[in-house]
Amino acid sequence: MSALDTLITDAAPIPFLDLVEPHRAREEEFVAAFRRALRSAAFVGGPEVEGFEREFAAYVGTQHAIGVANGTDSLRFIFLSLGIKPGDEVITASHTFIATSEAISQAGGRPVFVDIDPITMTLDPAAVAAAIGPRTVGIVPVHLYGQTADMDPLLALAAKHHLWIVEDAAQAHGARYRGRSAGTMGVAGSFSFYPGKNLGSVGEGGAVTTNDPRVLEGVRRLREHGQREKYVHVSEGYNGRLHAIQAAVLRIKLQDLDAATAGRQRVARWYQEALGDIGELSLPQVASWAEHVWHLYVVRTPVREKLRRVLTAARIGAGLHYPVPLHRQEAYAHLGYAEGALPITERTAAELLSLPMFPTLSEDQVGRVVQVVRAFFGR
């Protein structure tokens, strides 16, 4: 029996993500928050939502945060507030979740996908520059896996061509770029509080961060069926409000976000130190300008599927983000991107594998993941 077979045989399960253990320490506070909502019948909006909006804006460093129902709403409401018109083009990455691009389309725009930097896997500023045309109105950098995009070149391009920038910060709560927080550098930032995010609710939730009065007024109106005040509708809108119970949970969890980030950084450091000598495995790199919050720990290898099968056999959770780039999805066939159009994105999508990553992952658990990975590569 090989060393790898032994590791698989003696396996204790290690989840890809643990959403149970992190909630136990605060469980009574969560229950108390639910009880307050139940006894006051304050379920949508109200003091809990307003309190979270103030606290999250202060945490991020913007004048305003507007709670909405989910991260996709946050993007869509921003784009609608900025007045996207049919045919307007918005440049973004293909290596991301579809919420980024579908919000552009649903607001009336046309996503233009460009290639990524091979190291950070975020928007390549040179590719963005080459894609700017007469119908371009904005750029949406995706702060991916917990690290921001390279913002200064993108901000310079936006200023030169009179474009807006909206930051998709769904995976970057607390991340920084040269000391500036994700969600503060563009006209607005979009955050998701889906349960698996670094700051996650116990359901759905999202927020817009902004200093722009147009975005502030537009998002507030759109989340409330286009109302300026009760039963006075400036436009049609959506039912996109953040629920009070979710806001109450987020207020509690926001208090622990920096400690949770430190836990993720510790786990990433253990991986970096233990796997750095495997030539067939490329580890994530932290850019010189970044403070990484490690939403995911994503490695690259040409034998991704074989490694994934071995990890699964060893009862170790592993994830794929995002194996089919958006420009190659059936949903965007009408945009006409051929295979090979974005070569770095396509090669990256074929090689990425996400290892277990959450703040309470123990050193012993990381050690076992490392053992299996090293044994797979014959180390």
C-alpha cells in the first residue's frame, strides 16, 4: 500500500467550508436577534438594517452603505442608477461568477469580456485599454478570491476616457489596495453576504457602498419598488430590500470580521509554507499592492482533475471556481466569443482548484490536506 493509499484509507473528513463551527460562539446572540425581530414584527428594513448600513459604511470607509436583498441586486441597482442605456458596453472579466455580467445585461448594457492577469487572475489593465470603444461607459473590476484588482491603472483609464468604475467586491470584504479598502475606489462598490462569503448572512444579503448621491438615491429607490416615499413611485423598481434578521446577524458577525480574516491569513500562510516547493503546483501570489483576505485558496495545476479525485477519495473538500469562463457559456453565445478568444482566462479555468479555506481550519487539518497533496505529487 502506498503512502497516498494510507492517507486515503485513514481519512477523517475535512470540509471545503465549515459554516457550522463559526456560528457556535455567537449562537445565543443570533437567537436573541431573531427573538427581537419576532417580538417587534420588524422583519424588513427598520433599525437593524439602518444600524448595519452605518456600521458597514464605517468599516469599509464610505459615506454610505445601502443594504439590499443580495449581491446581484447590488450590482444591478448600481448600473441602473448610473443610467445604462441599451447598447452601452461595460468591460469586465470572464473569470468570475455570472452575477457580474448578468447584472450588466439586466440593466440594459452589454458585457465586454477581456482577459486577466495570469498572476492575480483579475482584470488585465492592458486588455481593458484595448477593449475601450465608442460605446464603452464603464469598467467592472472583480476583486477575486480575496485580492483586489490592480486599481490605479484602471482608474487612470477611466479618468482618461470619462468612464465610471464599479467594484465587484463580493469576495473582498476588508481587502485593501495600497491602503484603500475594496469598495471605496470606484463610483460604487458591490458586496454580497451569501453565507459562504467572508462576511456572510444566514440567507441572502448584499450592500452597495458609495459616496455618490446619484447612486445613493437610485439604489434606495430601486430596492423599494421605485418609491421616493411610501406610495409615491418615481419609477418602476424592484423588491430588493435587506431583511432585518439578516442585518442583525451581519451586525454581530461584522464584529468578528477582522479576527476571521486573520484566521484565513494564517491558514493561507500554512499552505504557502508547506506547498511552495512543488513545481507542478502553482500557488496563489499576493500582489505587492494588496492586503489579501483569502476568501478562497486557489492553486493551479495541469492535472487538476486527478488531484481533485484524490482529494475527494481522501474525504477532503475541494472546489472549482470557475471551470467554464463566462465568454464560453451558452448564455453568452450571442456575443460571438470563439474558443481561444481569452487564452489566459481559458487556461486558468482549466487548471484551478480551491483547497479548504475557512477561519477555523486547524493546523492539523491543513497538515493533512498538505500530506495528501504532497503524496499525490510524489513528495
